[in-house]
Amino acid sequence: MKSIAAALLLLGGQAAAAQDPCLPPALAGRLAAALLPSLIEAAAGHCASHLPAGAYLGNGSRALAERLRSDTAANRAAAAATLLEFTGQAEPEPGQDPDQVIGVLTANLAASLDAAQCRGASEMLEALAPLPTANVMQALAAALGVAAAGSEEDGPPICRE
């Protein structure tokens, strides 16, 4: 969750600061869910050596990533655009699509996971997998609110509605 929180704080930082001192939970959930398919795939590769046989992240997470990618297609473009805006880049590099922009960020985040975080991510994803995408977004928004409230890092908090 910390990796998703870091990505979300990066994505929403500049846009939220210009409009509001916090990210609305619905927006936080949409952005996080849009990042999640790429983060799942990157974490599955990075965490393979840290997970026991049969761990969800190593086995069943591909179906969740594919479903979320399909369900969040429109949000992924918006998340990539927000990321580019945050980095001061108005448009993607020539030939770079939203999935590539998100892929770079999520690969870096997944690379920072240690063995305990890999196991925790696998367990969290397994618990989220049966939920409809709308509920995954709501759960991510709530978890990010908790993570942001306890974080001493700079970035916008998740608004309390």
C-alpha cells in the first residue's frame, strides 16, 4: 500500500495543490486503481523470488490486473496525464502511450518492495481480487487515506468526506 500511496501522492500532488489541499477519496481511488494493473505486473516480476509457491501475486494476480486494466482504461490515460503534468512534461514523449508512462513509475515502485512487503502485497491483492472494481477503488481510497494520515512525507492528504 505504501508504494501505491507514494505513486498517488506523486500523481495528485501538483493538480490537487492547485485546486484543493487534499485529494477527494473518489479521485484517489480512481488514480490508484488505474496504476494498480501495472504495479501488480511489476511487483509479480520483482517479488517472484520473495514469495512462497502458490502465493497470489505469483499465480492469480494476472487475472486481476487484466480486469482492472480493462475497467480503468479511461482512468489510466488521466493518471498518466496527471503524472506528466506533475513532472512538468506537457505531453508524452513521441510514441509513448499512457501505459508506458505508468509502467516507468510502477516499475520503480515495485523495485523498492522488500520480501515482507511482497508477501503483504500478495495477501492484499488476494483479498481485493473478488471485489468489483468500484469496491477496489473505494478500498484503495480508504487505505490511502490511512497511509497518508500516518505519513510524514510531503504530498496531499486524502480528503475526509
